[in-house]
Amino acid sequence: MKINKTKIYYNKSNAWRFWALLLLLFSFAFTVNAQDTIKVQNHIIDNQIKNQIFKYPIAYTNPNIKDFTFTEVSYEHQQNEFARKRIANEINTYQFLAQGYFTTKSRWKLFGDLAIKKILEKNLGWVLSDDRAEEQEVIDPHYFYVPRKADWDNQVYALSGGFSKDITNHLSVAVKAKYGTEKFSRTLDARSQIINRNLGGEMQIGYQLTKNHKAFAFGNYAENQKDFNYTYNNTNLNLEIYPETYLRFNAGYGRILNSFRNNEGGFTYTYIDQVNKLGLGYTFSNKKTIITALYHKQNSNNIFYSSSYTLKANERLKLKTNSNHAEIFAMHKWNKKEIQSTLQYDQSDAKNFDTKSNGYNYTNSLNKINWTASLAQKSGSKIDYLVGLNLLYQQNEYDDVLATTHIKLNSLNTGIYTSKDFAFDKSKLNATASFNMYFPLPSKLDYYDTSGGTNARFFDEVILYDYAVNTTNYFASELRLQYSYPVKNNKTVVFFTNLKEKIALKKQTDYPVSINTNTTYWVQMGVQLNY
């Protein structure tokens, strides 16, 4: 006999009136002198323009950008306390990063990124995929899991690059390509090993309408393949009488399948994610101002195969996602001052199809508005001051169509940041600080148990726990210190450290769940070579 029960939880808004920060952008005054060269630093002050240059190089074939190369080696320790489930209690990351931009004598602009990471995760439970809940309110709805926590040993390699060029007085072109591979290994029953390979390319074409105005179009295609297999040191642990290690499969957010097997009777599965994107844009640029506006539509088809063979007969689940992205970026320079502002809107809808039942069992609808703005004054490469703000508003909905879980999450994340250089004889010290406040807005969780109680633990320990975390106010702060010293051949050595923390401001008492509200913190240290 099944036990059906309905649980509804609400959360009231207690957002502060941080919307007044919006007035900051409109208080900036513009004057007329220009700097005709864009100098990019590996620093928060230039993150917005640097992201634009690498994402949309077609808009920057005319502006004069000073060549740069950044190389970095770092170590980061992350201690997760106040956090969602399906996140490791402790993460240690060792990484090498490199990034460069170079203009040849014939005006070809070459650019690229390289990242190599070693990630050690301790005590991660409830997920056997490579998805993590740190940046996602709800992770993709089809994956294996066991509640038992275990350590993971992961490796990540990512390489991307491309070029851009004005072919004629009117026609310009940019080409980008990326390749990556990842390996995730769990060290305890059930032992899973995941190997990801992704390859993609993008073409951007621009047409110079007049001296300062350009229209452009772009499109890309990428394909990611993930091989998943699992084994047991002790196969007896994969029995339902051992709930901590018995392998289960999430086929929708809250819908659990037991004894999900490979079509050939083995333990190997495959995911293929096919992504295509088409977009249009416009940019205005002169010696003191750059404005870019663009829109793109993206379709993703993530197919789960219950086999190592990616045949039509082995397709079991398909997560189809349609996304829309609109963006406006503006930068203006006058005297020693510089303003940058980025406004982004993202909307997506996804459905998870079960090919055996000829229907879909899960949907989500995500909406996000993100605005970042900063005002800085620079004397050469010295930052006299920087002040900035960011706002992130989200309105997301997740629905298990088989009436297990329905969640509405609305939130506002507001932040301010500042930075300043303190110059010495040859060297300088930079201090950067940021402060963020997260406010849950009116949200709701509906739960209807159709499992007869067999999946109640997943609801109590994952779904309800994450909902309580998502509807708890928190304060996050960050302090970054970096010491720069010039060496030979116009190179600069930079030693840096980052300290971050996330503090729950109010322990949830309105819901029948106890969450960990101890402080989550990050500590990072490393060295850069900039030239």
C-alpha cells in the first residue's frame, strides 16, 4: 500500500533595500579625453573587458589591445560547512593556468587559454556523477548515487584558443576552438570512474557598417561525451539491505529507480551532450568608448545511453534544454578614469524525456538577470581606486512531473567590491575586498510521496535540506592581497592570496530539517608571471 502525503513549505522575503545600489551607475560623469590603447590586467578591474575579448573577439578586431600573457600556479583549500548536499566536505585544488593575447605585424589577433587542475574531494555523498551542487540549485536529473560519503580524485585539462582578423575594410572573421578532457574517480564502494571528452568550435563573422559601427553573427557546435562505469570491491554491498551503498538512479528530481542495469548486463554507461548556438550582435567603438549588444539562442540535447554503445536502441533518457541569452556591455575611458558595465539576461527551459515511457518526467524553467558595473581610476598600471557593484536576480522553477517534487526558488544576490594599489619604490601591493548579501525571496516547495516511503530519505536528506539552504540568508566576503614586483624583460612576478567565507545569518527553524550553519571558507595562494 502506498502512502501519499503532501508537504508544502513557504519562505517569506526579507530582502533589504539594496536596489538603491542601482543609482551608483548613473552618478558617474563622463568627460572627453581618450586613451587609445586597452591595457588588460589579470585582475578584477579588467575581468569584464577580458571576458568580452575572449568570448566575442569579432567585436575587437578594430580596438587596439596591448598584448598580454598571464601564467599562474595556485593551491586552494575549501572547507564546506554551510552548503548544499552533493558537495564534498573538503576540496583541495592544485592548478596551472595560462592565458594570452597577441597581435602579429599583419594584424592577426591570436588568443588562448590553458588550464590543468588536480582536485581532491573528501567526503562527497549522494552523487556518483561529475555534477556538483555548489553552483547549481538542482543538478541534472539523471545520475547514479549512493548516500555513503567517499573521497574523489579528479583531473581536469582544458585548452581553448582562436584568432580574429579584418579581412577587408568591411569584412572581419574570428574562429574559436576548444578541447577538454576530465577524469573523475571515486575511491570507495561504489567505485565510479568518469571520463569526459569535449570538443567544440565557433565561427564569428562581422561586417563594418561605418567607421565606428559593426554588425556580427556567430554560431558554434560542441559535443561532449562522458563514459561512466562503476565497480564494487565487495559486490555484496550492492544489495537493497545495505541502503548506504546500494546503487540507485535518479531519473527525475525525486524519482528514484532501483536496480538500473546496463543493456548488456555490464556496468558501463555513456552520456553525449550535443550543443549548438546561433547569435547576432552589434558593436560601437571609438578611441574612448566600446558598446556591444548581442543575443544568442542555444540548444542542448543530453542523451543517456544504458550501454557503452551509443546506438538508438540504447537511448534511455534525454535532457533537452533551450536557452536564450541577451547581453549589453559598455566601457568608457576619460582622463585616467574608466567605467565598465555588463547587463545579462538568461532564460532556459529543459525537459527530461524517458524513452521507455514515451514521455517526460522532469522540467525546469530558469530565469536570471545579472548586472555588474565598476568605476576605476588608473595611473598607468597603478590602480588609484576601484569601486563596483553586482546584482543577481534569479527566478527558477523545478518540477518532477510525476508529482514527486515541485520547487520555486526566487533570490537576490547583491554585492559591492573595491580595490586599490599601494605603490612602493619598484613594487606595489594591491588590496581587493568584496561583500555580498544573499536574500531568498518568496519561494515554495511542494512534495507528494508516491513511493510508499521508499524514497523518503532522498527527500528528507537532499531535497528538503537543499531547499532549507537555498532559503537561508547568508553573507559572503572576500579579501585578496597581491604583491607585484617587476623583473627583467618587462615581466612582473605576482604573489597573491585569497580569503573567502560564507556565513549563514539565520538558522532555518521554519522547516523540519536541521542544516549545518557553520561558516564555509576558502583559502587560496599562488604566484603569477605577467608580461
